[in-house]
Amino acid sequence: MILSYPPLLWRLLGSLLSWGLLLIPSMASAAPLPSADTLVRDAFEYWRGSASTARLTMTIHRLSWKRTVSIDAWTQGESESLFVIRAPAKDRGNGTLKKGRGMWIYNPKVNRVIKLPPSMMSQSWQGSDFSNNDLAKTDSLIHDYTHTLKHHTTHGGHTIYTIKSTPHPDAAVIWGQIILKIRDDHILLAETFFDEALEPVKEMVASDIRSVSGKSFPMVWKMVQVESPDRYTRMVYETLAFSQGLPSHIFTRANLISSGR
Amino acid sequence: MYRELAWRNIWRNPRRTLVILTAVVIGIWSIIFLRALTRGMESEMLASGIKNLTGHIQIQQPRYVDDPVVDYSMDAGYPPMDVIAPLLPLGSAWAGRVRVGAVAANARHSGGITLVGIDPLREASVSFIGGAITGGHFFGGSDGNSVLVGRALLEKYETILGRKLILMSQDIHGEIVSRAFRITGIFDSDMESVEKMYLFIPLEAAQSMLGLGKRLSEISILLTDTGHEVSVVGRITPLLDDSRLAITTWQDRLPILAAYLNLSGSFIYIWYGVVFIAMGFGIVNTTLMAIFERMREFGLIRALGVSPGGIIGGVILESFFLLLLGLLVGNLFGMATVFLVAIHGIDLSALSAGTEMWGMPRIITPMLRCMDLFIANAVILILGLGVSLYPAIKAARITPVEALRYT
Amino acid sequence: MNIDIALAWRNIWRNSRRTVLTVSAIAFAASILVFMLSFQLGTYGTMIDASVSMRTGHVQIQAAGYLADQEIQLAFSWDDATRRAVLDGDPRVVATTPRAHGFALIASDKRTYGGMVTGVDPVREKSVSTLAAIVRRGRYFERSDGALVGEILARNLDVDVGDELTLLGQGRDGSVAATVVRVDGVFASGIDMYDRNVVLLPLPFFQDLFSMDGGVHEVAIRARSLGDVALLKRDLNRRFSALAGGGPPPVVLDWMDLTPGLLQSIQMDLVSGLIMYLILIIVVAFSILNTFVMAIFERTREFGMMMAIGISPGRLMRLVLTESFFMTATGLLLGIIFGVGVTLWFERYGILIPGSDEIMKAYGISGRLYPKLSLLSVLAGPCAVLVITLLAAFFPALKIRTMTPVEAMRHV
């Protein structure tokens, strides 16, 4: 029964989180045209940096209700992340630790860490449009896709590249294609996810680009369901800081518990 | 001479004979047809139940029976099939599988399924999947990342042949693993639930994905016919360590089906009885009439020195011919009906939710077995002769004096 | 006319042995039909009752769309005021119970499974479903935060009465629903799907845990009888449409919407049953046809004489048909009396069909099956027998019209 739970979970998001967290402006050379691979890799490095600490507000919009959650987030490298809910008070302390391919969740009320079984990986994360799986696979864009540059335009003094990313035939990704819009300063402006029939399923748009820790970064991310535009999740960074590295104890189950208390 | 006499006697009043023949014909016809229908349905239910990954016999790790997870797979190389296989009756087939719960996902949908890793060559002769492919193809040589999906699942996931499905499960170390598979074949089943539940991938792909090495979840054995399971289990059990393996038969795994087949089998005999009684009244009545009409005749025969036994024999012989003729015609009609209906079968698709609930086939094809024909005919013949004893005894009791007095 | 009737009655007893046999054949067919039809209808009633009282209720009120999507947001508010407004004073509503469902991780010390958590009103639930009766170990909701766990799930989680379970899911507002509950009891419905997936909690506790804000997903209603379902469904739908409120009104579903397979399997069984009964009646008709034929041909001379003294062939025909009718009616009467007697006996004591326990278990029916006598089951079969028998009698009787007195009297 649980297993036939509706698909909405998958839908919105994708890389929301992976996007948020970047670092190190890479010096894109002013050479002729950069390769698509370089553009994507640089953009990815730019978002993620080697480590980040952030507080963000996530709002889930539905036809009849909406919900706002305030989250503390730590990320490091490609596969370590920790998210802890700070507000609303009722959900305060609920945390999710992702390390490698495994995911653990912690709830302060029951004071227990539970490892997610596979059947739950496609379920919604904290009621958002992110599925647990989306959180667990943030680096997929780099490893699982072949990128080609479609075209580029100039807008407001920046060159914007449109890149088509096609998954490797054997890659364990559900998308048939992803279209990326990347600005010449490595900022990812938009990402559209297509199914295998190349119909768009969901779209993520970044906006409100500001300077953070000395580099430009979009503060607002919005993921919309293409077929039902009134279902979306919006993430806004309240604070964001990039660093070269975080202490390794952050990404442990003990810390999952202690930061939830 | 008795035979000839009896034969001619039943045609002395052809109309009466024809009427009673009709009753016998319809009776035996209905029995044959109904038996063929229920037989067809039972054998289809049994076959689909057994071919639905059950097999006549299954060998599993004892804890897997109640809790089919990857942790409870059998040790590699145990049971030793090279020792067990020669003990199976000729024509039996067996296949090893990996079967675990998993999640299948694509861009449009995700949900729980049962992932079955199969050895294509062996599986084709054990379960339904070998013959159920209606689109694409069954596993060939280089289909390491192929998946076979049911038609209903395909629709649910809004996908088509050639597209990908991502399968996710937990490996033997408790880690979550996911892998992309390409849909290379579509299978159909009478049960929508089967189409939605099972996904098939090659055995090696399942074993490597789940980190199983050469381990299996289960071994399924298909015998040539039902009925020998218990003796076969008896033969192989002593060779195996029962703390490491549980051996079950289809009756253990499909108790509802087994009970239903029992019930259906006994119900048909009740129906034989009911139809027979309805016919029996007609036979007795008609024979009695014939006897009272021929009172004088019987008196005469008695006066000529024929024993009462002889008269009983004569009357019984008349009934025998009557029954034989009725059975003959009834059988012909019955078989003709069965063959005609069998061409297309009886289509119950309109009630598919009902058939699914009981695990019945959507199309029922009647099926005749020699044994069923024989039993039906024997039952009617023996009981028919039995009830003819009553008029026969009446006839034998007629004394010449009484008979002459009778008008 | 009265003379004819008396004559017909006497005629049929001229050959009493034959008449007894014919009447017995008809009585046999009639009693079999009365019993079998009652048995079939009774079984359906039992199956429906079992299915209905296992979970669904006769009728359910659900939020629009919940049946298809089962999303936790698709809830509607259900309080005493709504209940009074919609259901109070309706004599067809015997009992109601609200329920709510959510999905959650269900974890014991050793294992974690995804499953369904259902909130039920411990007191009201008892009057609608058999839940309290299928608790096999432990107690039915002892604590206000105790849980009932399906037997297979309990086995898979390796927990028993008194052990702790952690539930972690997502509330109606998307918030985290987390708690630790103690297992009060273990239930076994016989339906594996249910026993493998479900944890039951007291409704107030569930509503608090899943932030339901007083909302429920379904209200199961036990109706006075199956016959009330159709009208009750229509009336309730009207009442909900009349209750103006925000959003689409809840929908009212009956057991056929909730368990379509059950209705179809009943239809299937009924049709196959009817075909068999028809065959039986035809066999009986041919079995007794000879009696009717003989009643005429044996007496051709007699008829010739009667015609000679001025009795019309039409009247003779009526006489013969009256005889047939008497025989049939006597048979049917005896058959109905016997059939009803047997049926009543079994209605009281039940029938235990060996080997059928497992099948019935699949429907949550345990033990015996009970036939159910009704006007329909008593009359339908015998009426069919009457029609077909009279038809059988009619054809030989037609012969009388072609008789001439002279020929007839010459008949041996």
C-alpha cells in the first residue's frame, strides 16, 4: 500500500539542495567557447564548493495549503550532508544525515535514529517536493550525464549557455534529459528535467543573485511541477557561508542527534 | 435372445423411450459439460497458481518463508542441485531465483514491486514468464541490464519498451543500491496484480546488484503433474539439512487454491447426485409404466417357466440399453459442446475484478479428461441400473394368475 | 367446472404409484432449488457482511478523490455537529465510525518497514467492524496511546504485546509525525495484505500525531440492512451537497465501490448457479414428461368415449391440464415445505463444508455458512419448475384436440 504512494514526491526538486551550496569562483577564461563539460563541472564546483554552512527557508506550496520550514544545512564534497529543521517549533530538531548512499533520519521526540529502507527512498523529504532519493544523489549530474552545448545568448552583460545533458545509457537516473542554463560566472540559472519521452516534468529556476562570501550566488530557488504550476517548493537562503572544509564529526550519527536536541 | 428381446422391448413405445432418453441425454450432457468447465477452470487456476513463481515444490531458507528479504537467502551451492535434480521425476524442471522487495522508479512514477532475478533458460520451463512475453523479447545472451515488466505496470509508469526503469533495493550488507535497467520485454498475465507486482531481471544482474554472489532466494521445482509433490518431497528431504532449508509444496503456499480445488471437486459429485436423482425418477417411472402395460406378457413368460431372476435380468437389460443409448447420445452432445465452446472459451473479462479476486482465468476453456468421462458415465450407468431394480423386482413378483386377472 | 376439478384430482390417483413418483420428482427439484438458492443468497449475505464488517462498512463517507489517491491531505472534518446534521434521525444508520490513515516508517529495535497507520475510534469501531474480535493476542486498545499491529507485520518486526514501536511519518500539514507507541494487541484479519501493512492507533492520538486538525479520511457506516444501502447512499450524497462548505463535499461510497471484486464474483456465481438450476429443471421436466404423455395415451379410449357423449376436446384438454397442474402443485407444495424445513434447520445450525475454511478465511468468514430463507429463494425456483412443467404438460394435451371419437375408441 505504501508502495503505491503517489509520485508527487519525486517531482519537484532534484537538485535543490545540491544547488544551494557553492564556493570558489572559478576563473572562466575568456577563450573562444568553453566545453559543455567544463561549464557544468565548474558550475557544480561553484555551487557546492568544498563545504558550506547555511540556513534556509523552504516553503511548500499546494492548492489548499502551504508550509514553511526553516532548515540548517551543512554540506561537504559530493556525498555528505546534514539537514536539521529549526522551525516550526513542532518539527524542530528533525534531522536527515546523508553519507555515501545511506540516509538516516532522527526525530527528537522519539529520540531515535532510523536508517531509511529502500521502500522509503522515493518518499517525500519532510513533506517537501524533494524525495529522499533526490537528497541522496546530488552529484548525479556530474557522473551520470553527457553534456553538449546547445547555444549561448548574451543578457545583461553576461553570456548564458544552454546545455543539454543526456544520461549515460546505464546510469541509474530517472530523467531522460536535463536542460541547464548556466551564466558565464558559473551561476546555474535554470534546470529543466525531462522524462524519457522528452516531455518536461519539473523545472527549477534560480533568482535574486547576490554577493555572498565575496562571490555571486542566487538566494532564491524555485522548483515547479510543469504540469501543475500551483504545486511548487521555494527555497530562500537566509545565511550562507562557504569554507574549505568542515570538521568530519559534523557528518556523523552522533551529531545528527546532538544537533537535533 | 434376452438381449434382442430387451432391445425390441424398449422400441415398442418409441415416443416414451425418446422422452426418457432425452432426460438421460440432457443429464449426462450437463454433467459432462459442467465437469469440463470446472475442470478447465481448475486446471487453469492450478496451472497459473503454480506457474506464478510457486512451482510444485519450493526450497528456501526457513526464515525466508515468512519474511522474504535478501538477508534470508540460501548459502551458495546449497542445496546441491546436482544431487537433488537426478531424484526428481523425469520431465521435472527446476530454477533458482533471487526474489526481494524493491522500488521501481522513472520520471513519472515510483512504487514498490517484487524484483525477481531469473535464470532465463531454466525459468522458461518452470514459471509463466517464459511464455508470457507479448512485446519485446525474453532474455537473450547479452541482456545484463534488461528488465521484463508487466503490461499494467508499463501503463502505470507511462513508459514503453526500450525505456529505462531505475530499481532500488537493499543489498546483503543493508546498503541501498540502485541500478538502471532497460525494458526489453513486456509480459501479460490474467492477473493485473501479477503484472503490477513482478519485475524480472537476469539472475546474475540481481545477484551482483544485491551483493549475493552465487546465493539464491529460492529454488522452485515444477513436476510434470500435480499429485506427486509429497512423495518427491519425501525423497529429497532426507538429503537436506532442515535447519538450513525449508521445503514447501504448492499446497502450503497456496492454501486457498488447494482448498478451493478440493471444494470444487466435491461439489461436482453433489451435482452428479442431484442430476441423477432427477433422471432416476424418470427412469423408474417409465420402466414401471412399461412393466404394468406388459403384465400379461410377464405372466405368460413366468408361466412358460422363466425364473424371477430371468425376468429381473430382462428388465435390467432394457434399462441398460436405454441408459447406454442415452449415454451415447449425451456423450456425443457433451463432447461436441465442449469442443465448440473450447474454440473460443467463455470470456469473463467483463467480470475481471471478480475473477481476479478468486485467481480465476479471464477466459475459461472447458477441458475434457477421459477419467472424468468415464466416472460420469459409470456413475449414471451404475446408479441407473440400481434404481431399475425396483421395477424389475416388481415385474418378477408378478404371478401368472395375477397377470391374467389384470386388464 | 367443480366436477372437472374433482375428476382431475381423482384421475391422478388412479395410478398412484406413477403419481407418487412424478410428484416426488417435482418435490425433489423444488426442494433442491429452495435450499440451493437460499444457500447461495445466504452465502452472499455472509460474504458481504464479512467484507463489510471486516473494514469497509456498508457505506463510507470519504473526502472527494481519497479513494483513488489516498493522500493524507484529502481529509474532511468530522465532528459531532456534522454527524448530527447528516446522520441523526436516519433509522437506516445503525452505527458509524470515523477513521484516518497515514503512511509511516514503522520501526522496532531490529527492523524498519514502511506501512500504513490507521486511527480508529476504539468505542465506535466496535459497533461497525469486527476489529475487536480479531485481536488474537493482548488487548483491544488498552491505553490511549497503545497500538494494534497486524500479525504478519508484528512477526516481521519481531515485536509482540508490550514491545515498543517507533512511528515516523508525515502529517496532514507536512509536519513530522513521530512517536513511540507500545503494542497493546496483535490482530489477524486473515487478509495478508492488511495484516502485513497496518498499525492501528486510537483516533484522537492519531489525529494529534498526524496533525489532522480534527480531520478524518473516511467514516464507515453500518446500515440497518443491505437493502438500505442504495437509498442511503443517494440520500447522504444529497445531504452533503446541501451542506454548503469550502471545497468539494465528501462523497458517499457503498461496499460495491469499495470492493468491486466482491460484487463481480457474486454475479459470476449467481449466473453459473442459475444455469445449473435451469439444466436441473429441464432434466426434471423430461423425467416427468412421460407421465403426462401416458396420462393421455393410456386413456385415449376413455377420451373417445367422453367426446362421444358430448364433452368438447377443449374441456378434455383443460381436464388433462388440471391433472398435470394438480400433480405439479402437489409436488411443489411438498417440495417447498421440505425445502423450507431443511433450509430452516441449516439456517439455525449452519453448514460446515469441509475444506472450505481457508477460502472463507480469505473473506474473514470463519466457520459455518448459513442459508438465508427469503420470499425470493422460496418462490423463484418452484415458479420456474411450475412454468416448465406446465409447458411440458401442454404439448401432449394438444393432441386431444386432434382426436376424433371414433378413432379414439378404436385405440387399444
